[in-house]
Amino acid sequence: MFVRVLGAAAGGGFPQWNCRCPGCTRARAGDPAVKPRTQASLAVSADGQRWVLLNASPDLPAQLRAAPALNPAISGPARNSPVHAVVISGGDIDCIAGLLSLREGHPFTLYADPFVQRIIDNNEVFSVLNRSFVRCEPLNAQGETELRDAQNQPLGLWVEAFPVPGKIPLYQEAGKEAATLVNDQAVIGLSLRAASGRKVFFIPGCARVTDGIRHLVSGENVLFFDGTLWADDEMITAGMGTKTGTRMGHISVRGQDGSIAAFAQTTLARKIFIHINNTNPILCDDSEEAAFVRAAGWEIAFDGMEVTV
């Protein structure tokens, strides 16, 4: 299985358009130790020819242009693409907005759970996805779903969706009690399996690591996990917001309750942080925090990173 990181940053990208925090300032200045990153998404393929997108970020057009393997083939129809399916892990803007850039009559299959499918179906702007070309399929509530293209041909990959503690989309918060925004069923993680049996887990948002998650991901697998914030009060301390990571539905990287500690005893082939917020110092390769992450056996995702499973 071939994996390409299309985008590694959290919502807003890095540098964020309206932010002058230290990391964004260095990235904007072209500091080689601080790589710019677009919003989180993966491309996965069983054969290196036919690709499946995990989430469709607002940066999708630029991400596809930056990936030669995802560009149109030089032979065949004038309009073509190796993208044959898109799997959506949540209803947040940075998961679904890129779907609007796939409206040019290219056939693909869209996979989403019923919650996300209702969001798409109930918003008329998504009607630009011509259902004559876009085949919509649900993710199985229990077990794996075999991924297929718009012609119903198998793509050599199986996906399984599983519940992850997290928060409902920001635009659905209005009028709801704060205590109900984060719950154990709010978002989903994705597991991609090829015929070899090894798996890639994609969990870009997670409020808490449960025993069930640890058990599910363990083995000779690759984990892309929520690296949004280094510390729970990071946004407040940086003067960039008023919400803690807990309130936003994201576990911190550091600390006794953080993700490094949570997976310290979990066997994995590779552990990679993704969906990294612009305020997180691990985005700076020369920071103490980045060194700490690497020493703990984790990697820090960047746009264009390639992984073979």
C-alpha cells in the first residue's frame, strides 16, 4: 500500500493566512527548518495507479497539483484523474470543503458515514457534485467496506470506520450545551487495509485515547494521529484564541494525559503526527518539542511525505 501525505496541517494550514505566531512568521519567511503545510489529507493506493483520498481539504486542488502520481495521465481522455474514490472521516469544513473542487464531471465514489452524508445531502451547495458521475456509498457500520470506483470496480483496499472521542463540527455548535459537544461518538477514525493485511490508521482528530483505540491500532501498522496541539492551553498562551484543546476535541501531544504517553506501550511500525496546528512548535524542525517527539519514536508529517506499508 502506498500513502502520500497531501496535507499535514490543521484547519487554516501553515502558515495560516492571518497569523504571525513565531512558527508562521518563520514559515512565511522561507526558513528551511519550518516547512509550509496545507490542511490534513492522505492519498492511498494499492497499486500506485488508482488512488483514494482520505478527506477532501479546502487545499485539495493545490495538493493534487503538487503530487505527480495524482496528476492526469498524458494518454487517454483529455480530462482524466487517477483519483477514484474519496473517504470522508468527519463533517468539519477541512474534511469536506475540497469536494467542491471535484465538480468537473470526473467519476469517483464518495464514501461517508450517515452523519456526514446527511450534511452533504442537506446543503444545496454540494449539489454541484453531479450524481451522474459521483457514486455515493455508505461506510459499513460494522466491519470493513471494500472500496470501489465509480464503475464498481474494486480498488484493492478495504476501509473500516470506527468511533473516536471528539467534537461535533464547529458550525453545528450553536445552541448546544458545551458539555455535549465532545463525546465518544462524535467523529470517526479510518483504517485502510490492502491485501497484505497491514493497515494504515488515520485519526486526525481525537479527544482521548481509549483502551479500545490502543488495541485496535496495535501491530505492524502505521498510525497517522492527531497532533493538533502541543499543550492543552496552547492557543490561549499564544494569544491566538480562548479555547483549550479539550474544548476543541483534541488531545495534547505532551503530558501524562497526552498522546505520546497514551501510546507509549503500543506496538506500531510507525507513529506519525498529522493535523498539526500552526501554533504547535513541533512544526519547527529545530525546536526542543520536535526533538522530544522524535526521541519518543514519533514522526512529524509534512506535505509530500511518502509511506509504503
